[in-house]
Amino acid sequence: MTLSFHPVTLDQNYGDAEGMLVYHSDRLMAVLARLGSLHDNLAGCWFIEASFSPRMIHTPATFQSLADFEAWVGI
């Protein structure tokens, strides 16, 4: 089973409003936020705002793409 991604708008006041819900087997696994210009060289990267899966250990991590995130999760 692969991951599925569903875009959302996050209620953020500092520009990181583009979000992505990540599902695995119809269960919410994580909420990602796309970092905005306030994050300098990380702008455009995806950051794990919340994780709900024992499959991944939540560590502060950023990913260049959703494919990179999916590879990191290892599903």
C-alpha cells in the first residue's frame, strides 16, 4: 500500500499555509507543511508538523519533495 497525499490549507500566521495530509491505508499518518520564505534556504521544503504513526519516529526533518518524504518513511 502506498501513501496518499491530500492538500489542505493550514491556519498559520507566518506564511506556511500550504499543507498536506498524509494517509496510509485510510489512516492519517502525518500533517506536512510547506515552508515559506521566512525559512530562507529551506523555503519550499516539506516539514513534519505532526505525525500519528508508529511507523515513523518524529524527528525534526525537512524534505525537498513529497517523494523524498515517502522514501524516508519507507513504505
